[in-house]
Amino acid sequence: MLNWLKNTAQPSPARPASRLIESLPSPSSASSAAILLDPPARALRHPAALDLGDGCWREALQAAGLSSLMHSPGNLALLVPSDRAFLDLLHELKLSWPELCADLPRLRRLLLGHVLMDGSALTAARPGALLRTADQGVLQLLGDGRLRDALGRHAQTLGLIAPRQKLGPVARLIDRVLRPAERGLLDLLADSPAHSDFLQALRSTGLSSWLSGGGPITVLAPCNSAWAAQVEAGQYAAAEARAAFRLEDMLGRHLVAGRWLSDEIPWGGQIPNLSGEAVSLSPLGLISCGPSSWAQPQSLHPGSDRIANNGVLHRLACPNSLA
């Protein structure tokens, strides 16, 4: 199937699309690869004309040795990228279909990132919920029903796919291939100018090496104004307490071993940080630690839970936003 892809290093954006449409079976055929049970209102044309087949997905599963996922028991759910979505991925990565399928570790991780461990999550979860995938990744459910992957890009659910057998997980067609985390914590911090002073302090002390290793590490990154308040508090502390404000210790209070997502943090309790102190977590979502209580208690910034390949980045809101 899809033999036209196997001799193409960089598929043309026009011709392959038409060839792909021709390769998709008709919904009236007994061997139809995918039938939309609840297509959105905008999908008024023939599914094949929209490249809504699942042939690429099934061929990729076979290449990765994961075909059993389509009829595995249990409470799983599958998010199946359409053929069009796979074609877009090849263009984006500048890969041919054989090259994508030949890199088995990458292909398996990519596919397992489309397997939801809780099959009822999409229908039962509230907007903002974090959905766990089989590759230990995380997707976020947005308010309009779209899914956000680790790269911050969105995928829309197009409809249910009719199963080929009576038993098996629920499969939903989506319009984009979801991508796993590919960047480290340092890269994510560098993308946020509001936390540049904290990043600079990490680099000046050498503690940035913790964020470039394998991890996992959870970073509670203060914004520039909050970090400046902590440094100032340390500079003006009494002599007997000044040792507690060593820069390395201050930074270590913001680093926690392990991967703590916002819905896994024990709010109302404590977790130890890399300075050996306890991070206090109020039931109201405020965070504090150390003699100065981080100058002022802080909270997680909206849109936190930034997933890196070696941990999680939580951007802390500035103190003046907590009023």
C-alpha cells in the first residue's frame, strides 16, 4: 500500500496528494480502511477526497510491530492521524515514507504517543485536563476539543473510525500527527523571556547541567521580578541567615527530582527539592520554600506543564498577579 511514497525522498505537495486520494478505498467497499461514524459538519465531501483514510497509520503500525494495538483489550483509546496528516509530517521532517518506517525507535515512540491509557478520557475529561499516553507522554485537552502535544501544536478530532472487528479500542481520526517532546528543559526556559534571569543564574552557577542531563527534573521557574525579589532578600538578610541565601541554594529550591505534572503535585502537602528543603504547596495552589518563602508565595502560571524530554517546566506567576 502507498507504494508511491517508497521511492520519494521529498514528496511533492500536489501530486502525491492526488495519488493518495486514488489509493484510498471507497466507503462502499468491504475492505474500507476507515469509515467516519460522526464526521464534523464541515466534512461534506467524500472522505477519500479529504484524505481521511487510516492506511498510513495501519502500515506504520505493521512496520513498528504494533499492529496488535488495533485489537488490544483494555481501556485504551487510539488517536489515528489521517493519511493527509502523515503526508504533512513527511513534508515537515523532510523524510520519505521508508525512512520514517526504518527508524523503529522513533516510529514506535511516535505511534505510542497516540495511544491514550484511559479510553474514556476524551469524553469525560474537562478542558485543560492532561491525558497520559503509552510513551509516558502527555497531551492537553483544550476548551474547543482540540489536543495540544508536547510541541504546543494542536490536533482536531475528525470522527470515530469504525472497527474492523467487534472488540478493540476506540479509535478517533485526527488531523495532525502528534509529536513527542524533543527539546530539553534548558531549551524550554530559553523560549521564555520572562524567566531569563533565572536561566542566567542557573548558567552562572553551573546548575544548568542538571537541566541538560537525562533527568527527570521538575523546574519551578520564577519570573524575573520574583527572582529579583529573592536575590534582594538574600542580600539584605541578617548575617546569621545570609548563608541560607547562597545562590546555589536559592536555585536548588526551584528544582525537584522526578516529573511532577500539575495534577500530580500534592497540593496541601510538601515535596523535597534538590536543596534538601521542603516545598510547601497550599491547597489554594500557592508555592513557597525556604527562609524567605521565595519573597512571596507564587503559583503556577496558566499554560504551565511544559513537557521536555528530560522533565517538566512549570513557569511560576509573578507575585503581583496573585492578588
